[in-house]
Amino acid sequence: MDQLEDKNIESLSSKLRSYKAAPSNAVWSQLDNRLEHLRSKKRIRKFRNLSIAASLLALVSVVCVMSLYLGNHNPDVFATSHVFQPVIMETISDVDDEFYDVKNIDYIYDAYTSHLQKVN
């Protein structure tokens, strides 16, 4: 009985090795659609990564340009003419006038409100 089973297994195995089946056209089209979908995903992923890299490069470039500009910027220069002659702003000294003293804010406010009441 063992010999019979061995022969059956061998003949079955040889038949399976020689068996060839071709899938239908619908199966091939489904497979092609899946592969095309995967290719488009790869393409989208590549463009997404490329756009992220371009954005980072642009951000780094803007930061570098701004840091160079601010490093060379002279805050004393107020305006320039068409011939590039910088105009330097004057420095304002502290004023010792009591009107500008912070202690007198309440007094100035009261005077203003009393004047408004007289007018109305």
C-alpha cells in the first residue's frame, strides 16, 4: 500500500509541476490597476518629500538673509536719498519739564476732566 501511495503522490506532484494556468483578463486588469495605484502613491510621496525639502530650504534662506541684514543694519540711519547720503537721526535729551513727569499724570487728568465738565 505504501508503494501505491508513493506512486500516486509522485504522479500528482509531476502533474502539479507541469500544470500551468493563465489568469483571466479581468484579473490582469485588476493587478495592473493596483500596480498603477502604487506607482502614483510613490510619485505623490516623492513630490511631497521634495516640496518639504524646498520649503525648508526657503525658510533657511530667509532666516540667513534676515540675519545678515540685521547684522549689518545701522539703526541710526533713518532715510537715504537717491545718491545714498544717510540721514542720521538726532538724539533727544531728557526733558526736565514737570509736565512730562509721571507723578503729575493724575493732576493733568483731573484738570482735563474738570475742563470737559465746564464745557458741557
